[in-house]
Amino acid sequence: MSKVYISGIGQLPVREHWDYSLRELAARAVLLAMDDAQIESADALYVGNMLSGILTGQENLGTLIAEYTGLEGIEAIKVEAACASGAAALRQAFLTVSSGILETVVVVGVEKLTELSGFQTTAALATAADADYEAAMGLNFCAINALLMRRYMHEYKYNRADFAEFVVTAHRNAVHNPNAMFQFEITQEQYSKSKMIADPISLLDSSPIADGAAAVVITSNKKSIIPERTVSIACCEPGTDTIAVHNRNNPLWLKGVEKSTFKALKTAGVSHQDIDALEGHDAFSIMSALSLEAGGFAEKGQAVATANNGEFDLDGRLPISVFGGLKGRGHPVGATGIYQIVESAMQLRGEAPNELQLEDVKRIMTQNIGGSGSNVTTTILQKATF
Amino acid sequence: MSKVYISGIGQLPVREHWDYSLRELAARAVLLAMDDAQIESADALYVGNMLSGILTGQENLGTLIAEYTGLEGIEAIKVEAACASGAAALRQAFLTVSSGILETVVVVGVEKLTELSGFQTTAALATAADADYEAAMGLNFCAINALLMRRYMHEYKYNRADFAEFVVTAHRNAVHNPNAMFQFEITQEQYSKSKMIADPISLLDSSPIADGAAAVVITSNKKSIIPERTVSIACCEPGTDTIAVHNRNNPLWLKGVEKSTFKALKTAGVSHQDIDALEGHDAFSIMSALSLEAGGFAEKGQAVATANNGEFDLDGRLPISVFGGLKGRGHPVGATGIYQIVESAMQLRGEAPNELQLEDVKRIMTQNIGGSGSNVTTTILQKATF
């Protein structure tokens, strides 16, 4: 197996991008990453995207984006794994490059969610759930996460206010990320008074619908890389679970996250203590709690208490959502997994905004989760050694 | 690189499947293939599908189908490359297995196109074209292929009736394929009188909207295979072109097909003469002509004449559409590429229906084309040697 490096990164601010079409968003991110890597061609383009067909009437994204970025003729496909499409595309590219079959691959995550009404977008997002047995019953992801959060509160004796810490932390970090959608703090009090969406999920428990694109160049070619800008991919490991939550023995235990996380640690040959920061998938605050527990970063039923102890703050034991997470940076679905990678690469390159730059950071885990924990990819990035 | 074998195949008849949902179609094909390979688990499931989100409100297909087939927990993704999604999924699985990273992968192509009206399905299929510059102008694939066919007729001096041969041949073969949608012959006269859809494309130039699912088990594990049922994948090579036809220097020359075909021949170390049959992508009769020329199986402008010489008949130089092709077997978009593989494996295993079984067949090419030739994957299968 060849060692795989991230030799270039690019991202657009997460926003409502009324001025850029889907192809423009994607192409700009790709070209930024290729400029950063100082390359003009690649062997393939892998696109992570979930909803371009439903929301913008465009499939065949691989070909579209390859052409629009001047990469016409190269291998180009779209990979879909719900909200984890970005990292799933990275996983495929990682396999292809680590096997030595291709040398340099560009991976772009892109999503344009604000073309239609919020109602239509929420319905489109529900296609990540079981269409026949969840979505058809009116269960969108706010509702599914509300059921999980209510059960968690009952099981482990928490109040709604206890979850505020995840949201306050994410927004506090996002203030310093110029690419974040929400560059402002929110207080415990604002959280408590937040508009209810699906009890107990409030507006401020929910990551926002957003447009965005982020891209990375991955390569096994040591000669082509610029050492001080290069980060290693130690592993990129998948895990899945049932698509419908009601088919799980314990709905509060995300088996896909457990499988993906522990496999990633094993492949990278490291332990939980070796992970210096985690860019996780806080689509809803309950998803942070559940994934931290299944991944082994908090005891069962203790993630919320651990968060309230400050252990996931920037100066805590394991900083999470360093760049704002899905809640603060925004959640452009198929792009989110690549934003996590780009942000973590910046951190390891020492290029994070001053307020967010961690000291002595060697190794970062990113975790991209699709559906209600049904499709998960966990990646570990580390400083490159040559 | 490990040698890659097809150790199991499964397919459902191509039909309007009112009695099976999307997941049931896919699961039945997967279980048939796993039964055929005599395996009960696999390392991953790759799904080729284009339109499940738009037409059946279901994304996250990898997870859905893995769960429904008892493969819960394994790596599972969907690959999309328009009408070439099936073969694009196979290509990813082939890379993963040939690299030795995974050992056994199930690939399923599935599409359910008859849930909505023909109008809605035709609009959904147009998402494989350029949404902003083709589909938005009212160009669906009938219209795009009509422009290509009209230009071809003008350029190379053909009449509409000259194209009948592709259609007559496909239907003549489909009669003997129990999984074909149209098991009846059509005559030159019927073709000539066929209802016009988009002049000069008639109903009988067009492959039908259909439901279907087909699956293969691919593996590098020689110990697990049943030699007499096993076929080798010699190569699986991609090629792309601009998504919009108007961006091509010569709209009658499919550069993606040329690239994919010649790369496949080179990788397999064989020449055109070594290919004993071709399951090509006759979504429209003009697409047969253009792809045979770009792939080097007919001279420029001569594919139609060559067809009329009988060279693509069952007993001709290079039999095409042996199982009926997209025209006769049907075209369940994301499944089509896997139907081609299953049919060719049957041929090499000597399990084709008597009337369709070719003598001394050693090597078959399949070619799955997405969009207007914008995303192509060419695969060469051959008898396995041990």
C-alpha cells in the first residue's frame, strides 16, 4: 500500500450562495485545491454529493465538474452516502490511491441546498431515512433526532438545557472561522429560549441548511508535494448500521459509528488518547452525544455531562467542532465531510486562525455521519513525515 | 494487483415491476448472486443507481440494500454516473478488490423508473444532461439523440430506414432472453412506420423505460470460487467527455467511448479482433452507431452500413446486443451496466439460452455509456484460467 497525502486543500465559505450555481461552487473549490497543490491535472475526480438531482435537476456531476474545471476526459464519478457522501468519496479516492492504481485524485464535496424552499429541502433530506417506513410516516431528520434526544434525556436523566454546551462551544469556535456560516456566539440563555422545532429539538439544536463546496488533492507522489503543506491520511474507514432507527436493538447506540471509529483507530495503530481533536458530525446536538459515546470518547450516557465539564472545549481534553462544526460552520450535506478534512489539514499545517490553532497537534479524527448514524466514515489525519 | 473474478451473478427480469419496491428489486438480485457464488457475507456492497432520489424518494441506497439483504454493517455506498452508474460501481469494486484491500464485494445495479409518469421519468433522465444549458432548453435525451442522428444522416448520407438493422437485430435476439422486456421480433416495416418521438428518433429507435436489478459477486479469493461458474474481469476502464454535446468539436465522435475502449483493450493486452461479442449501449440506435465507430469496431461513418452487412448479427463478425441490448432487454438505467456483465458472464459460462449461446467464445466486451457519451465504462470479461 502506498502512503497517501493531502497535498492541496480548498474551500468556499459556507453560505446561502445565490450568486454561484452548483457547478461554480464545486469548480471554485477544486481549482483552489489544485492551486494549493500546484498541479494542473489529476487522474480522477470523485464527487461527494447527495441531493443535486432532487434539488437542482443535475445528476452526472462527475462529468459536469470535470469538464467545468478543465479536467475533461478524466475518470469522474459521484459517490452518495447521504450526509456522509463527502467522506465516502474520500474513502474511494483513498483506496484507489493507496492501492497504487491511480496517483493523484481530486475529491470535492458540494451541495446546493438553498435553491428551493426549506420545506422542500427538508423533505429532500429525508430521503436519507427509510423512505417507506420513516419518511412516509412524516419522520424527517428533526423528528428522528427529537425521538432520540427525548429517549436519551429519559434514559440518562438530562434536561434540555444540558445540551446547550455542544451548541455554545460550536458557535464560540465558529466566530473565528471566516468560512463559517454563523460567526457569532450564542449563550446558554438564547439556547434555552430557542424556538422549538420538534420537541425537544429546537432551532439551536439544528445545524443549518447551507450551500458549500470543499476539495482536497490526494496523492501518493512524494515528488509532487510541498512538504510543509502536506498532511498524511492515516486511514479512512467505513461503518454502517440499519437505515431505520426502529430496527436497532438500542437506538441510543450508534453501531456504525462504533465500527467505523474503532476500525480507524486500529488501522492507524493509535488509541483514543492519541487523537488531539475531533471534527465530528453535530447535525443535531444529540448526534454529538451519541457519536462521542459510540466512538468511545465518552462513557455511555455521559457525553453530555462530559461536555458540561469542559472536556470538549478548545482547551479541554479533546477539542471538538474546532472550526464550528456543522452547527457553527454549517452543514452543506455532501460537502461537510470534505470541510472537516480541509479544516483538519489546516490545523495540522498550522494554518488555522490564531484563536483556533491548537498547540502540539499531531493527529486529528474527522467523522462524517449519514442518515441517523446509518453510514459513517471516520478518517484520521496526521502530520506527514518524509 | 490481484486477479479479479466474477463468482456469482443474479438478475431479475426487466419489466414494469409493480409488485416489487426498489429495495426488493435490489435485494432479490443481490441474494441470487450470493446464492450463485455460495457465499453468505461480503466485505462491501456497491450500488449503481441514478434516480432513486428523484423517482422514489430514497437516497442512502447502500445502507438500505445492505440492511435488507442481511449484509448490515458492511461498507455500502451508491455510485452515480448517469446511465453508466452500474459499470461505474463495478469499476470501483474492481479497483478495491484488485488492489487487495477488500476480498469480496457485491455490486448491484438497480433502477425503478416506472413509479411516476413517463413525462416525469423523461424529465428525471434529463438530469444526466447539462441542466443549465441542455435540459433547461427543453432538450431531453430523445431530443439530443435526434440532433445527433439527423446530423449523422446528413454527414454520411443515410436514410432513417438504414438504422432499422440495429433495432431488428436487438429484438430478434431478445426473443430468446427470458429476462428481456420485449421478447418479440420487429420488422423493417414496423420500424419504418413507427411513431415519431423527436424526428428522426421514433419509438422503435428508443430503449424502453423499465425497472430492473442485476448483481454480481466479485472476488480475489480463488479458494471461494466454483471454477466452472467463474469468469475473469480482465479490465474495467473509464473515459469521460464534456457533459453537453455542444461543447464537443465533433458531436459525432464520442471521445469518452474512444478513450474508455482503447484503454480497456490496452489494459487487457488484446486487440479488437480478440473481442468475440459486444454488449453495447444502444439507448438509441444512433448511440450504437456512434459508439461502434468511436470504439474502433466500425469505420467512421460506416457503422450503419456495417450493421446492414450483417456483421453485428449473432453469426456475424462481432455479435452485439446478444441478449437484446437496451432496446430489447430494456434499459433500467443504473442497472443496465450490471445486466450487461451478468449476460456476458452467462455467455462465457456457456449458460446463455441455446439460441444465443455463441461458439468458442473467449472474451466479451461490455460498454456502459452515461449521458450523451459523457461518462463511459468499458469492461472486458474472459474465461477464467486457474
